[in-house]
Amino acid sequence: MIRLLLCFVALSCLFTFPGCDSPPPTTAAIRPIRAMKVGDESAVAGKSLPGRASAVNEVNLSFRVSGPLVQMPADIGDEVKKGALLAQIDATDFRVSLDDAQAKLDRAKQDLESLRIARPEDIRMAQEQLYAAEAELVNSKAEHARNIELIKTRAISKSEFDQGQSTYRIAVSRVKSSKENLAKAKRGERAEVVAAKEAEIRSLRASVENAENQLKYTSLTAPFDGTIATTFVENFQTVRPNQLILRLVDPSAIEMTIYIPESGISLAPHVKDVTCTFDAFPDKSFSAEIVEVGTEASRTTRTYPLTLRIEQQYEEEGIKILPGMAGRATGRVELPEGGLEKGFEIPETAIFADGDTKHVWVIDESSKKVRRKQVHPGELTPYGVKVPGLEPGQWIATAGVHYLSEGQEVRILGATATEASE
């Protein structure tokens, strides 16, 4: 009976639920990844990359001390020379503090001189004290000698003898003390007293130096030739330490920072004939020089900063690049001989280990599927590692490589994927 019931249930499953014996087919998820195109110079060459001009020298200036402003001769747009007065705080209290510190130092120096130099009056007084002590000693010594003879015949009492002896001993001690005072008067004060006064003078010198600095800090001067870009306070306003007073820029030399794709940053040392144009002067081209290449990419855009130096070339025509102007930079790439043999530079994150061998994931452009390719990494660079054996134009995964599998379909992140360089 039970066997018949089980057969009935099995037949019912087959006819009523035809799909219950196997799961429905599933579609593999398409993984989004970061990727780069290997060895395409167009990542840099011929590209017009945006940037914004800034002065090579620019600084926000502030006071180190507080007080009311009494002068502010500089105004926005004024051209000033190095060392020119830009703002002045009332220095009255600071001058008083300096004068007080200087007076204390001068007085301490005089005291030290008097300690080091033996004064004639001190020597004369000590000499007179010694003469008096020696005369007293002569008298007490003679009196003590007589008492010694008299005590033998009991002509004087024991108490009179003891008193005479005590007087003699006091006279001896007084002569000794007077001689020491005379020697000290001749050579000056004791060494430890002089050393203490010298330490006091060092402390007072530091106080004077600090007061001089405080007075100096009441004047704000230009650290270089430049132009006043903006001011943040008004004259006669009381300002605090480190409060912004004005901004000074030097427009004689201009920098512009552009951002190179991760795939093209290694080409930066080989970029030649860089030129810049600015929206304010669309018909003028300015030659530029690469002065700094960043070594850390932005976490969001995966681009590297590259700083250009631009000289003012058309000032005679009344054309001058000012900080804040928007512009674009272009250049060409000139690779050294043997560049291809050394390999292409890729991020270290693109390489993964499988046992004792190293691989990268190559992405098929048509199917968007990945396949592993064994590589032999070469020299390290500030931007990654040189890898020979890759072909120009190949797409490789640069992040999340440990989560991919052979033949997996992927989607390259970004509206336009970055392209790598040699």
C-alpha cells in the first residue's frame, strides 16, 4: 500500500510540476571592474587637459601678535617690493616692554662688573679691619702669657685665667677671618655668586630678544615682490595672532596643475613641447615646462597631478596670465629607444600570484571576458611596475583581480576607461 502511494506522488510531480526535477538555468553576474588600456600614447599625447593658473609664490599673511592696526598702506591690486610695509600694529606697549627688559639687563651687567672687579675702598676697609684684629691679638696674647705665670702662683683665679684664654682665642679667630676678607676684597666676589649673576644675565638677554621679536612682529612686510590679491581686515581694526590680514601673490611666474590618467602618468618624463592656452587669451599659446610630477593618484578619479611652469611671454602686448585663470595644456610624447622592450608600466594592483607564477587579467574588447596571462614583472617605478610581454592596446584589470575567474564577463567602470602607457 505504501509503495503504491509513493509511486502516485512521484507521477504527480512529473505531470503536475515538470520543472521540479532540475533548477532553472542561472546567468553569471557581470562584475564591474577598474581597467586600463596598455601602451596607448593617446592617453597623453594630443590630449587637451584642463587646469587653472596659480602664482608660483603666493601667501596669506598674518601677525604673530595682537593689537589695533594703525597703518595699512597696501590696497588690493597694489604692486609691492620685498620688504615693503603692508600693515602696522600699534607698537607702544611692545616698545615699553623692550625698554624695561633692556634696563634690567644693563643693571645686571653693572652688578656683574662690580662683582668681578676688586674695589679700592673694599680693600682699604678690609685692611683696616685686619690691622685692628692683629693689634687685639698682640694684646690678648701678651695678657694670656702673663696669666699663665700668675695662675701658677695662684695670683689670679681660675675664672680670670679662662676669660683671658677665651679672649686670646677669639682674637686669633678674628685675625684669620680678617685675612680671608682682605683676600676676597682683592680678588672680587666668590665664583658661585658670579656664576649666579651670569645666569641671570643670560635669562635677561633672552627676555630682551623676545621683546625685540614682539616689537618686530608688529610690522607686516612683503616677503617677496608681488601684488596684493585681497585684504581681509580694515585699518584701525584690532587683530588677533594668526588672523588673515592680506594675500600676496607673485604673478611674474605662473604654475598650472593638470591631471594625467593613471595609464599615462609614466609618460610624463617623455612629454615634449608642452603648450598652454587660456580662456582669457584664446589666440595666444604659452610654452610650459613640467616641474613636478605627482606620485600619488586620486582615490576617486585615479589621476595624477602634474605641475607646469609658465612664463609671462606677452607682457609687452598687455597680456598677462593672472592666478585663477582657466586654461588647457597639450604636448607630444617622445619615447626613448628600446622603450617597448622594457615593457609597459602598470599598477602593482593589476598583478596577482597563482602559485609561483604572476599573472594579469586581459579583457577581450568584444566579449568583455577575462583571461589570465602570465607575466614576469620588471623594475619598480614611482607609479607601478614595468611588465614586458604585454601588447599595446590590450585592456587589463587593475583592481579586484583576486575576485575574477577565467572567462568571467566584466564591465569596465567609468564612462571612458583609462589607457595605460609605456
